Amino acid sequence: MNDLKVRRWAGGFGVAGFVVFLAALPLYYLAGPEPLIQDTAATNDLVTGARTFILARGTLADPFIMACLPVFLRYFQVLCMRIF
């Protein structure tokens, strides 16, 4: 595999993982503002809503991010070995 292919694979997987991470990051903040401590019903609704978004991120985005990371690191290692 020549250097151009290694750079394209490493860059492609690195960018893909980062884009998915950025797209999934707002799922942690979509539940809304935190209610007062005394309002237990609002706190319960917040936790239920946040759980849904975090579960969606954990099952959809995180596996893809974790799959892209080792591929990116492997191609980055190959690229660094050729440079040094």
C-alpha cells in the first residue's frame, strides 16, 4: 500500500469518527435545563428524557466511533513508521 492510500484511509476513518462524534454530542444536552431539586416530577421527566437520548447515542453512535478509532490509529501508525 503506498503512502497516498495510507493517508486517505487514516484521514477518512479519522474524519468519519470525528463527524459522528460531533453529530451525536448534542444528544447529551437535548433533555433540557435541570429543574429545581424540590420538583421531583420535573426531575423524573428530565432523567427519563436524558436516558432516551443517551441510550440512542450509546447504541447508535458510540459503536461506530469505537470502530473508526482503531482503524485510524493503525493507519496512523503505519504512516508514522514510514516517516521515521
